[in-house]
Amino acid sequence: MEALIAGAASLGLCLNEAQLSQFRRYYLDLTEWNSRINLTSIAGCRDVQSKHFLDSLSLLQAVPEDALDGGALADVGSGAGFPGLPLKIASPGLRVSLVESIGKKAAFLRHVACSLDVNDVDVLAERAETLAHRPDRRESFDVVTARAVAEMDTLAELALPLCRVGGRVIAQKMRDIGDELSRAERAIEVLGGRVEDVVPVELDEIGEPRCLVVLAKTSPTPPAYPRRPGMPAKRPL
């Protein structure tokens, strides 16, 4: 876990032995399941540490400190659990919901959450478009995260309806984000958000230039949104 330890230190994190043991367990489970179902094309130990674990932990630069102790986080399109599960390991006080509509991936998430022996992790095997119309889930999360899910105009419609007013959506993007944000400006506004910040991610262990696009939820999302499954991507606002 040398790459993980070094990169975490660059982020101001000191992972204890129990947390490092959880990351080791996570890597082993990921490797085992990846041989049976397609979870990720990044499989080497050092690459998983840098391009999955550290890349996920970089979001701590944008997660509000008060959310880390008891706050509710939804990870949309969680896949193999990134960034939601690494954030949970590093910040045990987070209450994390992993939103993943593909059944086999959701099964892996349930398995690894049990394997890691973490509390307050909920796997929601449904589309974000459907989940956001459930009264108990709509606008109920302090933080909504997304990694490699969609362009910002589509992502805004998937994530902002889940975020409470006063909360944040944090999207992981490559550094050159200006044109994508310009195209998403109307969608973000219609859905009750605004661009609060674009935080550069500078970690030698990751290598590629990254950034975190932070949206503030400033007003309730109109009831018509999100539209039915598939529509946000097919016809972005």
C-alpha cells in the first residue's frame, strides 16, 4: 500500500492500520470478482491504489468537513464502489449510499461492504432517475458524488435532484472542463444548482490532470426532473 500511503499523505490524510487493512481487503475482493464480472480494466495493485483509491480520496478536498461526521453521501453510478467506498473507509462517520443499477455490480458492492465490515453503507440497485422520485430519497443527501458517469449537462439531472438544498454535488472530471461546463450552464440552473468551484487535483501518484467540479444546490429541483430513465443522456437540457 506504499502508493496509497504516500498519496494520502499528500492529501493530508494519515491512514491507520485498520484502514489500510480495509483497502487491502478491498483490492483482493476487487481482483477476485473482476475475474468473473467486468468491474474495471484497471487491475494491477499499484494502479488500483493510485487510479481508484487515491483518485476517490481526492474528493475529500471538496467534501464539507461537517458532512464527514454523520452526513449522507450518495455515489451515483458507483460501479465497483468508486469514489463512495474509499471515502467511507477514510471517513467512517459518513453515511454512504451506493447507487448502481447493474445487478452484478450491485451484488459486488453488497459483498465488499460486508467484507470490509463497514456500517451505514446502503446499496441502491436502481437508476438515479427513478431513485430521485422516491420521497424518502429526493433531495435527502448532503453530498452527491459521480465519477466517469456522464457529461455535466446530463450529470446535473441525475445528481442535483438527489442533493438537498444547501448540499453539494461533486463530479470528477479531467482538467480541461471549460467547454463542458458552458454546455451545462442552463441545465445546472434549471435543476436548482450553480457552479461553486472547480478544484484542481494535483497528485503525482495519479499522474493525469484531474479536477473536481463542485455544484452548490441553491433551490429545489422542479418536480418534473429527472425525466424518465435514459432521457437525461438522450436529450440533455
